Amino acid sequence: MFIYKDVLKNNGLKNTKHRNAILDLLEKSNEPINAEEIFFQINNSTEKISLSTIYRELTMLINKGLVVKTSITGDNKAVFEFNRMEHKHHLVCTQCKTIFTVEGCPFAAYEEQLKEKMGFDISGHKLEIYGVCKACHKI
């Protein structure tokens, strides 16, 4: 497990085994995961951590910008991912609930148009597209 001592220190947080375990799991994950998955994966390793501690730590890590929280519509569960400071969007399968990351953003030009037309200073956006993935189509 990578030790996030410097990352935590630079964000005004103490280096704890729980924070390291959560950050390590999120950084290694290929897709956003929910708090219950974090709980089960960490508790299946050598660490033991309560679900309430995971939620508390996630809130702190989100507030410091180290973790990104996304609420997936229709599932009523938030998912979390390590903040790699990359702009991306997600495809969400409505059947198997798999979340796929979409690289690149087609909205840069549209943001500029909105800024010019509406005088609106855009600070960011999120896009989630819902549908059925290739694997579920075969079922």
C-alpha cells in the first residue's frame, strides 16, 4: 500500500491508516465505488474499519479535494473515486450498475458559447449517460 503522508500533510490532514487504506483503494479502483464496497474491500484486507468511519473519512477527503463524490441517479447511492484532477464523464449501465469512464469532453466549445450568450461563468459540469452495456445486451 502506498503511503499518502505527503498528500495528506499538504492538505492539512494527519496521516492515518484509515485514510491511507481508503485513498489506496480508491486510487487502484478502475471505476467509482460506493462506501459499502469500500467497507467490504478494506475489511477483507488486513485493516478493520467501521462503515461510519468510512463515511466520516470520505467526507473529510471530499472536502479537501482528494476524493470526488458522484451521485448516480436512479441508484440513490453515491460513488467515490480518487481525484486524479482529470475531467471525465460516466456511462452507467441501468442493468448491472457498472460505471464506465468516458475520457475527453465534448462540451468545451458549448461552455464557451454559454459563457458568451448568457454571461455565465461556468466552473464545471458532470455528465452521466444511462443505458445498457454491451455485456447486458447479450443476456
